[in-house]
Amino acid sequence: ARRRLYPKPFPGIPYNKVSANRIAGDLPELIPVIKATNEYSTSMFAISTQRLRLPLAQDPREIEDILVRRGREFDRAPMSIKTLKNFFPYSFMGKYNTPEVKEQKRIWADAFGADFLRKVAAPSIYNATLDLADGRPFEVVEDLHNATLDAIWVALVGEEAGITRHEIKKFLQSQRDASDGGRRDPGPPPRGYLLRREVDYVSEMIAKNSSSGIPVLAQKLAAYLPRHRQFRRTVDTEIGLVMRKAVDRFQRLELGRLEAGENDTCMMDLVLRRKVLEAKKLGRPLMDPTKDKVLLDDTFLMMFASYPTAQTELRAALKVAFPHPTTPSVDELLGADIPYLDAACEESLRLAGVAKGNLRQTVVDTHIMGHFVPKGAEIFMNYHVDHAPYPVDEEKRSASSQAAGAKLAAREGISRGDVSRDLGSFEPRRWLVKDEKTGQEVFDAYALPQLAFGGGYRGCSGRKLAVMEFRTVVALLVLNLEFLELPEEMKTLKASETIFRLPDMPFASLRAL
Ligand code: HEM
């Protein structure tokens, strides 16, 4: 009976023999490494190919193939679903691929489409970023978190969270206090702080419980604590308030104007307008959206999920695109083709490894890299492409992976160098290729598998929004500020993993240009 409690490794996939002979499996070895590095996913990937009966996938091409081309064989994994369900029981992120999820994703799909983001979200993101780039030095992680929340909140619900502006006011007043000995009151903090606190709470809880060794149970227990109930209350109240305002606006509109949507000011407007429209068309009363748990959870999820958040060459490329001395407008920024800017953003997302990895579960018996993996297995995949992959026999790859590799290799009319050289360093040029017809350098999104946003049907819904925001932030900061050399001890890519990975040395030394 005791043997039944031992972890049973998948036959054919290498595993640690000692772990297979104790009930605690890999934990005795894993916990000290997690403590020493502060990175639980990295620790798992570093130690073995199979932990606690959890096969690990490390090859970027094969992972991309699983995510993007093998959707019929894989679904979200129980471990992630159980973790997220505690916080967002109704959101689609906490659910398997069901028709219900399809409907929830459909409701948000247009709000994440390029046209809508460009028209409605981009101007808000641009303004929120200008607050950050006004030439003052900033504490990188905190201020970027605040600016991200400002930008997402206004794009999502059309109201300013105002956190960055409040922080700048506090900073300026403290400087004046220091010079004249005064004590100025910056006024009450904006409501955005309430949500910032709840986003922090969810990230911290998931991080703490994930490295506890019993993540699912720890998460379940935490849900009974008063802090968890406070989290739920704040989210329902704050998001409910903005939903109510949007629905009141739309209730007064005629059917024709509801369909046109020219008054949409944010993503929430689009989503709620569609709901009002559907109810009006069917002659049904609209369910009070502030009681719609699915919508409340999906809205908070968008904010939570968005949280993660060569300069000379880049500035030169930006100066060529925008030769005038003033900061480019949002339309100029969005409309300009600047391959080096796109390459720098793509390279930052690759190297940062903001989300180290994620799980999928097999829904049929299948093979990965030639190994048999039965139905129901959870696979933990490394999304951080930061070192050269181990050599793999091409014929061990899945048929779809081999076909995609052949297609990529056969692309004509472009010349590219060795894109996989020194993957531990920041080199935007690996994403640039020469178009042989025009002789121009162009951005090549396929230079390497880009796994920063996962992929496929359950890949990141906010990818276009995140890339648009990141591109805006990078361009405005690099045009307005010079990032000076840091002392040696601060030049490190070391990071700690909470739910996302955050740099251990988040410092920037700046000079206003
Ligand atoms: C740099 C910023 C971001 C990074 C690195 C990132 C990364 C990720 C990753 C790795 C996943 C899991 C995908 C998978 O396993 O295939 C994910 C899922 C998701 N992300 Fe993002 N994300 C970012 C920004 C955003 C933003 C701005 C939003 C929305 C406002 C967002 C919304 C979501 C949602 C809703 C999911 C779940 C999708 C599903 O379950 O179908 N993300 N993200």
C-alpha cells in the first residue's frame, strides 16, 4: 500500500531514481534549490526532465508546435485551473476548453483586435506613458507597474487610474518639503490604488503558494481567510461601479447607434454594448452586469494578466523615423515602420522571460519528442528561450513540427544569419533580415519561436495590446531619456519568480534628453 503513494514516473522519460523511491518525490531536492534561486520554474527545468510525475518540455520548437498546431491533443492543465479558480472562479482563464469558454473568449475578441486597440486603447496608453516619460528619474519596477496599471485600466474601462500622476505629485512635494522643511499633503490617493493592491495580493498569493510544495491545497485554504473575502469585495465593487456607468450610457442609445459603436471609449464599452444590443434585439431585459460574475471576473483577469510588465542604435532608428524635435504623436508612432524598434521589443520579451512557463494537459494518448505520453498527463513547458536548445533528431519531432520547420527553412527572398547565437544576450538584430528584392532590413517575427505569450487557442489574449503598449513605452522612454551605464554589480539579468519573473536589480540611471 505504501508503494502506491510513491510518484510513478512515465516509462521512457528519464527521471531521478532516488525521487521515485520516496513519497515526497523530488521535493527534498527541489525546495532548497528554489530557496537559493528564488525561481521555482527555473529550478524544476534545471534539475531534471521529469519532476513528481510531471514531464518537462524544454525544446522551443516542439513547445511552439504543441501550443500552436496540436490544439486537439492538449488542453489547459488541472494544476493551473485549480490555482486560478480560487481567485477567478468564473473567468475563462480558470476553465478548460468548453463551449462556455468559446463564448467568453468571443465576447472579448473584438476588444483585443488590432483596429479597436488602435482606435480606442492606443491614445489612452500613449497619454499614460507620457506621464512616465516626463524626464524625471524613476524606480523602474514600481513605476512601470503603476504605469502599466494606469494604461490598462484606462484602455479597459475608460477611466483614469491616475497612480503615476499621484506618485509624481508625491515625489515633487517631498522634494519641496525637503528644501523648505514644509509638510505638504498630496491629497487622497486615487481609486486605482485599491485595484493595484488587489492585483498585488493575487500575484503574491499565487507565488507564495506555488513554491510551498502543496500549491493547490495552500491556495484552497487561503480562500477561507478574511483577506480573500476583502479581495472579492473590492474587485466586485470597483469593477461594478464602472460597468454600471457604461451600461447607463448605452441603455439610452437607439438600436442603430448601439450597432455603430462610434461612442466606444474603451474595451468595456464594446463588451457591454454588445450585451445591451443582444438583449434589446431579443427583447429581453438586460441582466444587471454588476451581478454578472463571469464579466466581473473576466474584467479583473484582464488587469491581473496584464501586470508583468542597444538604446543608441534604437534612438538613432527612432530619430530617422521622427526627425522633428517634438515627441511623435500617437498616430505617428503607430503608423511608422521601424524594424529595429520591433526587433528590440521582441528581443526584450524573449530575454526577459516574464512568464517562465506554463502547463498543458494531454486529452489523448500521444507522443512528445518520440516519447509516449498517455492521456491525462500534465506537461510543464519552458517558455523562456534564453539558451541554445539541446540537439534533437529531426525525426523525433512531431509531423507538424517537421513540416513547419521545413516551410520556414524554404522561405525565399530573405537572407538571415545565425539567429540562435548566444541566446543569453540581448541582440535585437537576430530579428532583422534582409529582403533580397528591396535590399531593406525588415523585421522577421519568425526568426525564433517566440513563447513569451504562450500560443494557440489558450495563448495570451492580450498579446497585441501588450506589444502595442510595450512599443509605445520603449519608444517614448528612449526618445526622452538616456539610460546611463550602471555600476557592474547592478548589471545582472538575475530575477525572482513570483507569478511573473521580476529583475533582482531593477535600477535605471537616467538623464533627460
Ligand atoms: C508583457 C506582457 C504579457 C505577457 C508576457 C503575457 C504572457 C502570457 C502567457 C505566457 C500566457 C499563457 C499562455 C499559454 O500558456 O499559452 C498568458 C495568458 C493570458 N493573458 Fe497575457 N501576457 C501579457 C500581457 C497581457 C495583457 C495586457 C492582457 C490583457 C489585458 C493579457 C491577458 C491574458 C489572458 C486573458 C490570458 C489567458 C488566455 C486563455 O486562458 O485563453 N495578457 N499571457
